[in-house]
Amino acid sequence: MYLLVIKQLLIMLIIAASSFGLTKAYKFGKTEQQFVSKILLMYINPCLILSHFDLDFDLEKLKSFAFVFVLSLAVHILMAFIAWIFIRSKREDGQKDSLDCLDKMSVVLSNCGFIGIPLISGVLGEEGVFYLLAFITTFNIATWTYGYFLMAGKVRIRKILTNPNIISVILGILIFCLPFKLPEVISKPIKLVGSMNTAMAMFLLGMLFANFQKSENSSYVKRLVRVALVKYILEATAVFLLIFAVYRLFPGIKDIRLICYVVFIASLCPAAMSVSSMAVIFEKDESYSALLCMTTSLLCVLFLPLAVGLAERAI
């Protein structure tokens, strides 16, 4: 699996590199970034989610899906607790540092959709993506509760219930419970659109790299080092210990080994794109949020194969 992770990451990086060159050549800007991002979030991702639920009904698999959902909630709570302890800064005037909210979001919210889906699909196959959808559901809940609270100081339940990815998961479960598969005239277009996820997600990442605006803020380096240490050392260790305990305590759960790998890999994906989008909405430091996404993406390429290799020895 270690070599499969490296191979899949290299494939994704090649697409991102081609997007970087194309963006520089044709001077794609924020308008194009927003268009690609919205197409991914509102159309391609929901279709991909629906396509992975169009399977023959299996009660044991449905129980395992529910198990992943609960495990993913526990992982997000654990990551939020670690961020609360280790991501704390004070300004000289004694006030809270406004960038801490971006650091905490980067540690807790992973890019389990745009990066996680193509990565899990390439490494663990369609069954892996099926279980990843439970993690993505908890991610969306965490984004519009924990993430929104960090930014605005309140929670908006409506944002959770109307999120296209949450709606597609609910519809997908209903489809999975049907005694028949969707007719090909419906399922084929959904699968074709969903299959665009990997290329479009990497295209967006390449555009972000190409359009990054440099900053002279010297404190960024220290903050990035702290985020990297917390996310890829402390958090990775804590999540691995939790996953290892679950693997030992629940051997009777269907596909338990696959489930553990899916949750572990998803939690170690780079900072979510929503960190940058929320920074724009709430008028936080947009350049720093983009730098967080890019830095964790680069570190993911180096660290994730190593983490998976170590996990293979224990699970």
C-alpha cells in the first residue's frame, strides 16, 4: 500500500503541475478559481458521492458505514481537542491572535473530499470510497459547526442541512437501501460527472499554487512550523493510537482493517479548501490561508506515504 500511495500522489501532482502551467500561461485568476471550486462542490462531488452508493444492498456494510460515521466523529473531536491545547497565541496587547482560527481549522479540517476521494479511490478502491463518504459527512458537519464557530462565534444548522454533499449522502443511503440499482440512463451520467473529481480537484490545487500572493509577514513561518508539527506529528500519533485501539477492540466489524486505513488516511489529508474560502468570507488573512493549504499539501506528499507504511506494520 505504501507504494500505491506514492504512485497515486505522483499522478495527482502531475495533473496539478499541468494546471499550474496552464494557469500561468492563460492568467487564470480568482474568477476561474471560484468557478472550478463551485463546480466541484455543487455538482461533481455530489455526483461522485451518489455514484458510490449505487450498490447492491448489504446490511453488514450499512452497519459498517454507521460505525465509520461514529469513529469519524470521535476523530474530529480528538483533533479539535489537540488544536485547542496546542494552537494558542497571544498578541502583545493581550488579545487573541486572529490567525489562530485559521490554524485550528487547518489542523482539524482535512481535504478529505477533493484530495481524499481520488487518493482513497486509487489506493483502496471503490469500497474504500464508500466508507470515506461517512468521514466526509462528519467533515461537513464539523466545517459548519466547529469551523463556522471559530470564524463567526456561532453555529448555523441550516448550512449543514442544505450542504449539497450532506444531501447527496442522505440520498445515496436511500439509493443503497433500494432493492435494485439505478437504471443505466440515470446512473451513467452521474458516474461520468463524478469521475471528473480527481482531475478537477488537482486542477484547482494547481491554480491555487499559481495564484499565490507572497507576503512579507515573517511570523508566517513560525505559525506554519507549529501547524505542521501539530498536524503531522501530534495529531497523526493520536489518531493512529485511536485507530489502532479500534482495530483491536472491534475485530468483528465488517471491513474493519479497510475502515481503519480510510479514516487514518482521510485525517492526514492536507488542510481543507474551505479554510481559504471561509477566510475570504469572514475577511481573515486570505494569503495566509492559501499558504496553509499549499504547505500542508506539500507536506502530505512527503509524510502520508511514511505514515501509511508505518500503519501497515501495526494494522
